Amino acid sequence: MKQFLSSCPYCKSVNIIKYLTSADYRFSKENFDLYFCNECDLLFTNPRPNENDAILYYDSKNYVSHSDEAKGITNKLYVIVRKYTLNKKLSIINKLHPQKGKLLDIGCGSGHFLYACKKNGWNVAGIEVNDIARKNAEELVNENILKEINLVDKNHPFDIITLWHVLEHIYNLNEYLLKINNLLNHKGYLIIAVPNHQSYDCKKYKQYWAAYDVPRHVYHFSKKSLEYVLNDSGFKIVDILPMIFDSFYISMLSEKYKYNKINFLRAMMVGLISNIKALNTGDYSSLIYVCKKIS
């Protein structure tokens, strides 16, 4: 069942306007509107499935972060690039906390990031709601992976908490971020990666932009809106880093959604132009936000 929202699900303002209509090109083919909040700058999917029904819009066999089966050229490229991005993610956390420590990865998927961190000397824990992905992660990492944040032991705070392309899936943002805040030690860092709807590739593909990924993504962030949300939950953004390869991967999927086939040359050109323009604007297709706990 879908739920239509007459106000912003985050700040509750009724000062909202319809932004565009996109579709679930990945699975159901249903149309979903996106609404913009003039108060907090958030873009959100509306209507959206009830939270308990959201799982119906995930096909784990084809959702590459839930499975190690890389079917199709775009998913195969995703797996190849993942090896590079794992090293980049490791370098970020090791720079923030060189002596290693405790790390929690929320939405850990099939566990590849956790596995890399554990091999690197980190004491790791993970959360994954999908049963198949959680089982895969437990087998890979040889750790018990929790199903929800409420099961995490609050008495042993973490040095680093990460959410790699997860926050956009979470329904109750403020409540969830406050729970994360309570799980961090007083010098802890929160690292969030999300798509950026201010990027050139988003503006190029419009409603066909694959990173809208409705209705699985219930929120769609800009730098301004995410800063608002994070400050409201006791965090301060201390650095913003690009995810260079996302523009190419998202452009390939967007080509498929718009034209029913992938024009690799055009997708590569759009991805390249997006990254070049972002050198001046900072609006890469996806961004990593490094956040410090301030309260």
C-alpha cells in the first residue's frame, strides 16, 4: 500500500511542491512523484510504500549490493569498480582513526567492506535488513550481522559508523540519526555516501536518472539538505569527498532506462562531463560526507 504525504516527512512543513515524476525502472515499472520541501530543501518520494511493504520493491537476486551474482554488464562493472572503492573507503577511515578501532557498517549488504576492514585490523560489526545479504555477509566476514539498529549494544560505542548509499532508504531520518549519534563515542565519526541530485548527470537524465531509484530511495539529497538534516541530529560535516565512478555507472543505467538500451560511449561522455563540471561546483554524482559528532 502506498502512502501520500501532504507535508514534508522530515520537517513537517506543508510548503511542498511537486518536482517531477519518475518510475521504478528496475522492477515494478510503477510511477512515483518526487516532491520538494521549500523549508528544509529535501526532495522526497511521494507517495511511497508503507515502510513494512518497502521490501516488496527489492529483488535481491538482481540487487547487486545484496548478492554476489554479477549479472549484466553494468553489474559486472560495478563489481570491478568495487575493488577500487573498497581501498578508497579504507583509506578514509584509516586517515580519520589511524590506530584502528571499532567500526559499524549500517546496510552492509553482502559484507565486502566489513571484510576489508576486518582484514585491515578493525573490530567490525554490521547491520543488514535483507536476509539473503545478511547471510552472505556472515559467511564472508565470519561475524554475527544484526538485522536492525535497535539490537546494537549501546554500552560499547564505535569510533566510526558508515552508511554507504543507505541513508536515502531510511524512512525516519531524524530518529535513526539520533540512534547513530548515541552509538558513537564522543570523538567518533559518521561517514555517509548518498547520490546528489544537483549533479550534471541528474540534470541531464531528469526523470530517468537511475539514482532516483524510486521507491527504494525515499529521500534524495543535495549538499544543502543533508547538512540541514545532519546538523539537526548533532553532526557537523567536516569534509565532502567525490565518488568519481558513480557518474559513469549511474549514466549507464540511466541510458538503459531512457532508451531501453545502453549507449556506452554516450554514458561515458555524460559521466566524464559530470565529473569535469563538478571540479568547480563540487556537485559530483555521489558524495561522501565525513561528519563529526558535536552533541
